[in-house]
Amino acid sequence: MRNFSRAVLLCCAALGTLLAGPERGTAQEFADHRYTSEAIEAGSRIYVADCALCHGRGGGDVDGVDIRRGVFRTVSSDEDLRRIITTGVDRGRMPAFDLQPFELDGVVAYIRAGFDPNGVAVKVGDAARGQAIFQGAGDCASCHRVNGQGPLTAPDLSEIGAIRNPAALQRTLLDPSAALLPINRPIRAVTRSGETIRGRRLNEDTYSVQLIDSEERLRSLVKADLVEYEVSETPIMEPTTLSADQVADVIGYLLSLRGLP
Amino acid sequence: MNTVQRTRLTGLALKGLLAFGPALLLAPLHIDAQVDSDRIVNSADEPENWLTYNGSYSSQRYSGLTQITAVNVTDLESKWVIQNQVFGAWQSNPIVVDGIMYVTQRPNDVMAVDPVTGRVFWVYRYDNSPNARVCCGANNRGVAILDDKVFMGTLDAHLVAVDATNGQLLWDTEVGDVNAAYSITMAPLVVKDKVLVGVGGGEFGIRGFVAAYDADTGEEAWRFYTIPGPGEPGHDSWEGDDWEHGGAPVWVTGSYDADLNLVYWGVGNPGPDWNPGQRPGDNLYSDSAIALDADTGELVWHFQFTPNDGYDYDSVQVPILVDIEWNGELRRLMLWANRNGYFYVLDRVTGEFLTGTPFVKVNWSSGLEESGRPIPTPQPAGSPTWPGNQGGTNWYPPAFSPSTELFYFSAWEDYASIYRPAESAFSPGRAFLGGGFDVLTPVPGAPSPGIGRTTPINNWTDVTGHGTVMAWDPRTGQTRWRYEQFDVSDGGMLTTASDLLFTGGREGHFHALDAQTGELLWRASLGGQIVMAPVTFMVDGEQYISVISGNTLVTFGLRD
């Protein structure tokens, strides 16, 4: 048992280099170039001056809204954001703000950069187009399940828009191995009887591991009964070959997935 | 045999009874069961009792009981459980005195329990002020006993004495100002005729202290501030008025050497926690071991582990006192696995530093000077610091076995944090943190281990930290053996004269390991996090082991 866990630790030591590595060019490439770093920086000042009073510095002080993470009640696209800031909502509960176009750009840019003044704004596209890509050219639906439809082996995405911000979603699409949560790492185990089991890890402790196998069955394996046990850092998902605009649309669709109302 | 008889058995009487055979057990006995300080000094003479938080004044958590052995440990079975009705990490350490167990439950209830059946004699409930503030949960780690009184510190920083027989409140003394966020979570330490206690509040800008109270009246006998005031030695390790709200709490029970008449305490972090630049200087006596005269509270020596700490490396570990041969000479030593990742050996007569060795990866310091002072190597902004914020180890009690001469403790390995220092304004009773930190994870925003386990799913996994029971040889500065777990562990240690080591962890596994080799001899899956050390005791000739897992106190004994 202890040999197993040591093996896993050794293989994970490589993560240090991954963390220390330079920023990936892909993030720049897929950035929303309407929004410059100057715009993001300007937006941070406007946000603090005009928005933070109600929404809070972290963007989560209004019920049902978490601006930094891209969680809104009614809006989705950048255009929606511009409109709601300009016109207000809920009969004055959120007032209309008279901002110059570059100021408006700045606030949206700051939001899309995840409130990081030094960050990169993530392009968020059209959810309807994104859904079509998700189910078609993107080949996402062949592994991921949404609202009860699709396979169970990859993580269910029905609520992904409520738990991931645009930057994290973009990272997953462009570089899945840099975004793979440790718990979701693929497992390969060989039992004493010679059965090879592959699947996605659901839980683990010192003596056992729980997973969903490639046949979509829930399995619980006692480590002492295994002759081989490997945890891979490489996800089954590969980096997307979609265009920047298509990725933006898929992000728009994923952000719209918030589970049951 | 009825319970009243059992409650009146002293250790000495029990041994006498065993010598005369079981017939005498039927005779009614009314032997005075008063616990004086001398009984605690000589606790090794009555291993059937667990008289104080750490089992003895030397805090070794080593029991002389040998009925449970490596051979029969697989015959352990659950005898009874108590379910705590208040949820949250149950960190209490039971004491067992002459056939009665005293244990606290959240937030500040004392229970007297029959340790054979688990049935409760009485419950004393303390009503805390609604203004009580603690950083890290409504914890209480247990009681102390002296004569016929049981003592408990409270979340609103009071010390109370209750009658050991009926749970009636006898006195209630304010130790610290609840509105300034003083609190007490530790089990008090009784020495002679006094009750000693320290205060928590290191995240709220308190000025820490240890104080002693007359056990009969609750009147304060002495108070030692862990931050020296103007004119006192060490005051110049602070600038301006930083000392007034510099933290340095004392929130874990200390140790006592009766021959030297010294009490030893570990002192917690300076405040604000993560912004050392805001409080220039060494910030004495934060992150230090202190030795105080037990009668007067006067400081006799100190040793600071982490000057000007920016990592929350509280030195609130239990000071373990051992008398062992050191370089050919029998010496009075203090052994200390520190939250900062170094294992220290100190001379407990003088405080002299003898040696210090990292037991986990350490990069906040490149080593220790000859004096034991660390050579600081602060990491660049955004880079990880090892060990991380919860430390290489923490408050959970270690153990030392005079039989194996090994020191046992829970270490967090492969665990680092990225610190974000920021200016904090001090306001009495409010959080005073100086920024924050993130645990190093392989993916931004991925789950990471926190202060306790709140979910049955370990979605942070071992890549963000895992727990190891270390059997440390203080002479070689190396582990003799290691027992790795997948999750991090806050499990304390219990070792016995039959060379067993009992401990648990966040996964809810309760382990019996061979204290010599680390071999797993027996385990039970108890389901909830184990965040305190087990204790052992004997009643009516049967050895028991109690451990708290989640919200359940389980007592094991050998199968009938």
C-alpha cells in the first residue's frame, strides 16, 4: 500500500515544473483582444468606484450574482453586460450608469479577466452557438453529460457554469492537463485475478479507491488486493482544435449551465 | 460491582485489590479519591488513570499498561460510544480518575461518564457570551482535576471550577476580555494548588498570557504576558505599539518539571499573522518555548523557534520532557517537533539549543545557526513556502516512549502555501490577519486541505499534502520508520509499555502500530476525522482505549 502511494507522489513531483513554467502562449492567443490590459486596469478603478459599493470588492455581495466568477441572474454575453450597466435593472434596484464607451469596455474587461488587473480577458461568445459546437464539431458530448444526456465517464457538466469562471473553462479547453483536478485523474488498476480496471477517480483514502470505470460502473478497490495501481496526470481529454471564436462560444454555453433552477 | 465502589478506588487500592484476589472486589470500599498534585507528579505509579491532559507532567503520552499487546490487539472491540450532540471537530481529551471519565463536548459542556458503560452521570453546561470569537471552531480540549474539583476554560475566556461529584459550579473567573476576542480552548494544567491556563486569540490582536488561579477560590495568583511590556527584557523586539496587539497566544496545555519547579509552554504566532513587515523585530515571545517558575510565573528561560514569523508557525506543540542519555551524559531534555518543520532538542534546565533538523521540506529557512536561530530565506511573492500554513505538524499531541526512545508525531508532507501579506488595521476584537494565503495546488483554484475535514470525499488528494506518522529518533535526527496516509492527519499519539502506538487521522481510520517497527497491527474504520490523541486506562482490571472520531467517542477493550 505504502509503495503505491509513494509511486503516485513521485509521479506527481513533476507538477512542480508545471507550476513554475512560463505562461502559455495560448492564453494570449485566445484572449479577447477587444480588451487591452489598459482597459482591464481602467475597469478595475471604475468597478471599485461605482460597482463595489453594492456588489462588493469580491463581486459576490448581491444574491445570485458572483461577478468575478461570471455568475449572473439574467445576463450572459458581453453585450448583455453593457446593456444592463447602461440601462439598470429591477426598477432601479441596480441603477443605470452613464459611462463612456471606453469605460464600459473597461468594466467588462475587468469582469472577464476575473477581477485580476494584470489578467487577460477571456472571450465569452454566444451560448446557443456554443451548444451546437459542444454537441457537434467540438465533440464534447461524446464524453460529458449535461442535464441527464450523455455518457457518465467524464465529469457531468450540468452545473459547470456555477462552479467555474471563464478563465478556468478556457484553460480546460486549451490545455486540459493543466486544468485537470487531481481527484479526476484517470486510474489504471490491475487486480490479483488479472482484471485491468480503468476509470475516473471519485474518492481515495489510504487503503482504498473509489472510481467510475470505463463501463460506467461505480467500483471500490482495496489497494491491498491490487498488483498494479497507477494515477495518471494526463487526462483523456485532448487540447481543443476549435478556433478562438468557437472556444468563446463553447465557454458561453458552459457558463449558461447552472443546474436545475 | 457497583459504580460507587469503583469511583472510590485509587490506583494504589486497585493494585492492592488485585494482589488480594477478586473476592475483595465485592467488599464495599470508600477510599478517598482526592487527586492532589503529587499524584500527577507520580502518575506513572498509577497507569490505570489518565490524570491530566497529556497523561503525565512530562507529557509523553506513554502508558505503563501492558494488558493490550501486539498479540491480542486484534481482539479489540468497541465497548461503547457516546455521540456528541454538537457538530464540529471534537478535539476533547478525556481524563480518567478512579473509575470516572471527565470529557468536554462543544462548546463548553463537561460530562462525567462511567468509562465501562459510557453512561453519563452528569453534564455541566456553560453558557458562553454571544460575543465569544475564535478563529478556528468552537473547540475545547478538555479539563483538569485537582482534589474534588474539575476545571475548564471557556470560549469566552472564563475559567470555571465544578464539583467533580455532581457537576455543580463552584467558581467562575474571567481570565480575558471576551470583547477583545480572548478565548480559552486548551485543557488547564494543575500544578500544586493552582490552575494554569493560557489564552487564544492570535488572529484577533490580543496580547497573549499564561495565568495561574487559586484552585479553591479562582483568584488570580500570577500572570505572565507572552509579549513583554515597556521596560521588560524583550520589549525591544517590537516597535511602537505593536506589542499591545501582537498576538502570541497560548492555546495548548504545557508541561511541568516538579524537580525544577518549572512549567513549560509553547507560544503561538505573532499578529497580524501573515504580514511580518508590519511588526518589525523578533516579536518575542511569539513562536517560542517558555519556562516559567510554577509558583511565581517568572520567566526563567525562553527559546524562539521562528523570529518575526510570517507563516503562522504557532509553537503551540506540547513540550515533551525526557531524561535520556545525550552524548554520553544523562540530561533533562525537551523534544519538540515544531510547526515550522524543524525537530528541536533543547536542554530544559537552561533552554540551551542542542540540535534542530528539518523533518519535512523546509524552504522558509536554509538551516539553523549554532544558537538554533533560523537563517531566513523568504520566498519571492507568488512562490510557495514549505511547510504551508498548517505547518509540518501542529497542536495535536505527540508521544515519546522510554521503551523505544522514539518520538512519535503526525507530519504533513508535500504541503506548501503561497502567502499574500497585506497591511491590516488593528481594531479590538476584530480579525487582525495581515493578508492571506493559498495552499499550493497543481491547478489554480483546486481544492486543498484546510483546518479540518468537512466532506467524506477527499477531492484535494495527496498531491496537496498527506499525513505521515513519524517515529523520530531524537539522537540521530532521522525517522526510524514512517507510516504514510493518503490524507493529511491531525491525529495525536498514544504509546504504551507493550510497544504499541495508537493514532488516527482525518480519514477516520484508527490504527494500532508496532511502536518499534511501524507495522500496522490492527485498524478500525470509525468514519469521522480523528483530531485528538487516544487515551488508555484500566477499570476493574480491564484496559480500555478511548478515541474520538467525528462526533463519536469510542471506547475499545479486549473481547470478553
